[in-house]
Amino acid sequence: MITINDLSKKTVFELKAYAKKNNIILNEAKTRNEILEIINNFVPEPAQEVKTDEKVALYSLGNLHWQGVGQLVTGYNIVSKESSEKWLTLKKVRTATPEELASYYGK
């Protein structure tokens, strides 16, 4: 991590590049002191939690590929809830029940 002392040795151009890389908005700051003050007062936003636990079982009648969504093979597929909402708009795809999956995998 770069310390304040390291930043004070940088040029205006290097400070602007550092700010851009770290998503720090400089507004109208032009001098090195103004930029350093903004960087020193910058507090990063907390990272948002991404839920990836929700999975849905789908049954596909054929092999399918959708750019940006993913792919399905013929049979049962486990996908995220967000992807399942898109896949279910197709006629070849339906949701699979837990009983179906249990009987298919022999339980």
C-alpha cells in the first residue's frame, strides 16, 4: 500500500493516475496540494456482499449457449438464480423439482 509520504513525492500527473486507478474523484483540483488533500481525505466505500448461494435446478431439452449467461447441456443443470430467470424464458428449458433430481441420481 502506498503511504502519504510516497504520494507527496509524486508529480501531478502521477497523482491523477493514482486517483483514477483508485476511483477517487478529483473534481476541479489542479495543484499537487489540492490533489493530495483529496486523496488523503478519501474513504473507500465498503464492498457490497454478493449472494451466490442461491442455485436453481433446470432441465434442458437440448444443448444451449447464451452469450453473457452461460450454457446448458441436455438434461439437468444447476445454475444461479439470476441465470435461471433468463433461461426460463426459453421453451426448451424448465425448472426441475427436487424429486426429479433425487430419482435421476438414484436416491
